[in-house]
Amino acid sequence: MFVLAAIFASGCSAATTVGTFPAARDLSAPLHVFVMPPAVEGSPATGNIGRNFNDVERVVATRLLTVVRERDAGAMMADPTGQTPFLPMAKYIDAVAPALTTRNELNAAGFALQHGGTHLLVPTIVEWREMRAGDPIGALLPPHDGVVIALRLVRLAPPIVDGSVTFKNHSRVTVNQSVDKLLNGDFRQAVLRLLGSG
């Protein structure tokens, strides 16, 4: 029990953010951000807890929109299902990279631009691992809860990637709580830095 107490005292998770942040932005400059619903890379749902991944996507989208609204009170979700793609597409695709651009992202960018957006925030869920342990020894055994979210901020006119980062947060122990808790203050700070105001 002493070992568990020591681990909890030293902190339950380790968060890192790597990538390219934009230079500090003039906070008086106009910024209207649209958040694209999260994409999913591969099969990120691992762990020993089954979870509806639509719920996970909603959790990530809601958390992102809440943080973005600290910088842009009018921030909104972008609709990736519409029929208004970003035009001309080639400029956007060249800015982001052909290997990364999806039809949903083009539609979300077009929607954002049509509704007065200056930027599109594109999140991708790379990992969402949720674990449960039935005893104290199991709480110490890996793997533990973990999230990895890639974020790309694209300026829409002219299209250019302002910043692109990957946020990782992994628990040091299995604490039998929702992995949503890993989208914590470190995640908030990473998003605000990506918006140039962290």
C-alpha cells in the first residue's frame, strides 16, 4: 500500500506535447475557429473496457470546443458532411499535404470558410486506451490508461498549416476512472498554445 500511496503522491499521469506551435499571436487580431469533429487513426480503441467510440469522439469534440471558446467565444463545430468543400481544393491539399487531407476535412474547411471562419482545428484520435483493474497489484501492471490526440490548426485564407502538435497523456497506474480525465489542464494548455495564446 505504501508503494501505491507514493505513486499517487508523485502524480498519476505523464503528459507531453510535441510538434510545431505558431508564434505568439496578436490577441487583438481576428480569430474565428471552427473545430472539425475528430477523425480516428487506425484502431485506437484498446484496453479492457468496451466503449462506444461515437461517445469518445463526442467527448473529445466537446472538450476541444470548450477550450477553444476560451480564446474565441464564437467558436463552432464545422460540418464535415456538407456539400461545400474548400475551393480551390488544390490550394488546401497542397498546404496540408495530400497524404493527410480527407474529403471530410475539405468539407469542414469549406463549411468554416463559408461561415466566416479564419481557422480550422483538425483533431485526430490516435490512441484511446481505457483500463480497469480489480485489485491493487493489477493497478500497477501496464498497460494503463492513455490518450494520444493529434491536432492541426489550418489558416483558411490563404490556406497554410499554422501549427501541428501531438498531445500524449498516459497514466502511471490504473485508477479505474474514465480516461476522459487525461484531457486535463495539460491538454487545455496545449490547445491554447496551438491557438497562439498559451
